Amino acid sequence: MSGPKEVPMTPIARPAAVPSLPALDALLRLPAEAALNHALAASLSDGRLGFLEGRVLVLEVQGIGLRLALTVLRGRLLVLPPATAADTVIRGPAAIFVGLARRRLDPDTAFFQRRLVVEGDTELALAAKNALDGIDAEALPPLLRRALRL
């Protein structure tokens, strides 16, 4: 009696249509980048976001696992890979970021109540807060205003 025959195993090739993780990450960043550039077009064109030129601001939204790394390059907002080293990290729960976006929560209050944490360059965080405070809600795209119920 002979034992079971060994069947040679050949590796299964991944189809070319399935992107690698870095490629998938880039595909997910592109829509966010396009939406942010559209929503913040006025602030980008008038230089209000110039403080981010060559700097990296990371927003970490706890509870949903979102880490959004942002910079400005030649007047365009870029969404960088999540693992990009940051000059400043602003971290907090999703509900706090939604409250800030809807302008129903004061960022200073959230910070002093420790519901929002800032690590790194606090001047960069303050510049970001001031720039976002200066955005006219009526200038935002209608879809974004409806999503935020502004």
C-alpha cells in the first residue's frame, strides 16, 4: 500500500485587478482629498490655509478609527497616508468632531474639558482652529451643508 500522493501546491496569483494595501489606501484618500479641496476652495485660494504649507496636521477621530493626515502643497490640500508623521495631532471622539463641524461646540471648551487633545505644535493647532472658524458656512457646498445640517 502506498501513502497518499503529494499534490504539488502552486501559489495562487492575486488578480491584477485587486489593489495592494497601499494602492487601496490611496484610492480611499482620493475622494476625501477632492471633497476637502472643493469644500475649502475659498480658504485655499485666499491663503487662509497657507499655515499648513509643508506642515502635517493629523485629525484622529476616536471610535471610528479615522486618522486624517493633512498638508497643503502649492495651494492644494493633500490627504497623506495615515501613518505620516505629524507636526500636530488633534484627537477626540467622533461626536466632538461632529459638534465642532456643526458649530454647536466651542473648540476651546472641548480642549479645556479634555474632550479634545492636542499633541505637538499647539500654534499649528491654533492656526487650524482660527482658519476653520473663519470659514463661512454658507460658502460650503450645499451637500456638505446638508450633511452637517448647518
